[in-house]
Amino acid sequence: MEGLLQRYADVAGADAVTQLRQLAEPLQGIRVIHVNSTRVGGGVAEILSQLVPLLQELGLDVEWCTIEGNPDFFACTKKFHNCLQGAGDRPSEQDLRIYEKINAENAERLKAVLTEADVVFIHDPQPAALIRYFPERHGIWIWRCHIDVSHPDRSVWRYLRQFLKEYDASIFSLADFARALPHPQYLIAPAIDPFSGKNCELSQNFIEGVVKDFSLDLNRPLLLQVSRFDRFKDPIGVIKAFRLVRSFFPSAQLVLAGGGATDDPEGGAVLAEVRAAAAGDPAIHILELPSDAHRIINALQRAAWIVLQKSTREGFGLTVTEALWKAKPVIGGNTGGIRLQVINHHTGFLVSSPEGAAMRIRYLLERPEQARRMGEKGQKYVRENFLMTRLARDHLTLMVSLLRQEIERIDTTQWKS
């Protein structure tokens, strides 16, 4: 057995890898292309950086391509993102013209690659319009939506739907996100790679070194939220919750760790808002990390007593998965994919307000044994449901199904608890 697959067998079990081999066998020789908007920053890039090599080791011919765009294009697609999640300014007519122009240019650049592919996965709204420029495409095209589109702005959804309806299938992370489209829709939750820099085992010396570098104290309660500086992640709400907790645990520390993505132009403005809200409080550590600071994030998650992800909208929330994998109790926003992972009173708590978050933080800090048991349950839950082997299995099953013209749904909603 190859090295990568053997490592997965050691964590997920030999049966999981055997199943992957069986599913990959009828797909030998097909050409698969994944297209998204960036190689750095954000959950999509992290997933593809791990999924693509695994599928390649299974013998598939898989390539990962990215589109190129200017600041105006990414400003437009950020508006798409915000509006699809239910809040934000709509793109102007000029924005839409830029969006279509950039997609047309990328279609020309990627023409040779995409025209002959057997299966094409297009990720999220940024490259969704590419399909318009491939009327004589050879293969099956699938739109993969990673964001919460349960309550989208109707005009923005209507605009994007003109492109999305041309796809052969679409994938959503949750049933609540699925929208009316004239093709089969599948439910596939994201997953993490236990061997990536963000999730691999670290030495205690490395963890202590990172903690020291950021002037943190392992002996004081350490609360952590890791995410892009995005208003939907509610970092201001996390600061409000922390200040409520401080009246009971004055020694507590808060770390808000994140960075930007090349396709997110709002990050700088949100970071400034977060710094203003922190108002120089020495107990609040705001860390702007580079996109490749994976082991640093890993160390911070392992050092944390409690991990938060108090999002108001969330497609899935891989930072929740990462924290659970490290046996940390998670307090998350009662929204989107966080609900799939944070099982109330078992792997953590779901909350809807800063006050609710503060109450649950206090509860866990006062009951360290309960926090430990929650962390153990969370790690087991991720092992059974949210590792990369399961994501690869779902992708292989989907491709076998579509390529054989046997349209059937992949039911990945009945997670083990």
C-alpha cells in the first residue's frame, strides 16, 4: 500500500482505504478538474490541497486549477458571497459586467484543460459563469457550493441561477442549503486531513514555543477563535462574550487568530474593526497570521481550553472540525454546518448571542472534567464522519454514479453520534 494511503488506513481503518480502492477502480483513466478562485486562504483551498493528492494516489488523473481576477472582480464576488448568505450590498450592473468579463477571460485561458475533461468541479460563485463559455463541453460539470445559501438575496440568486442551471449536478454541504435547480443535487459535507499542518500531531515543546511567542500563558484559561476576519464570523461578538466572562475569570485570555484570502477584499476593514473593539486590552490577542501558518494555528488550537466559532452564517466551518479533532469542546454559532458538528451538550454548545456564548464558556471553565469528556466525544465524532477518507469516498461515489448515468443521491446526512 502506498505511503499516503497507509497513513489513512492507520487513522480511519484499513476498510476505509479498501473501499476507496474499490470505488476508484472504474474511474481509472478519466480526467478530473477542480476549479476555484484561490490556492491560499479559506476552507476550499485547504480541502483541495488535501483531496487532490489523495485522489491522485488512488490512480485518478486529477488537476486543480484556479481562476485569475482583479480587485474589482473579487469585490463583486465578495458581494455575491455576502448576499447569498443573506446580508450585504448587491453587485451593481458594472460589477456584473466585470464578473462576466473575467470569467470569459479565464474560460479562454483554461479552454484546453476544461474542454476535454471528463468531470469538472466548479467551486462556489467566483468561477460559476465559466460554464457559459463551454457550450460544447465534453464532460460532466458539477457546481460545488461551500457557503450557506439557505436564505439568499433573491435577485443575486436569480442572476447566478442562469449559470448554475446549466450544470449537470450540484453539491451542497447541508440539505438546508440546497436550492431549486433543474438537475440532481447531492449532499456532501467537507472534511479535514489529519496529516495536514493544521491537524498533525505536534510536540509539546513546539506548542509551548508558539504560546510563548504570542505572550500567552498555558496556566490561564485560553479561549480561541480561528477564522478569516469576516463579519459573518462575528469576532466582535466573541469579544463581547469574553468581556462578560472576565468578570468571573479575570485571568482568562482571548485569541482571535486569522488571516486573509486573496479572493476576500473585506478582511482588512474587518480586522480594523476588531482591533478597535479590543481597544488595546492586553488580555485580547489579535493575530494576523499568514496563509501558511498552519502549524501555528494547530498549536494554538491544542493550547486552547475552549475553541469558539461564533458565526452568524457558516457554510460548514472547518475550524470547528479541526478543534474537535484535537479533543477541544467547541462553542459555536447555531447556524449552517456548525450544527452538523457541535452536538449540543455532547461535543460542545450551540449559541445565538454573546451572552449565550459567555454563559457556556463559564459553564465549561467551571467544569473541566465535563469539558474533557466533550472533547473526547468530539474527536471520536470527527474520526467517524469528517476525515478526508469519507470526503474522497463521497466524491468517488458521485463520479461513478454520474458517469454511469445512474442518478442516485448520496445520503451523508445521517451522521453517527
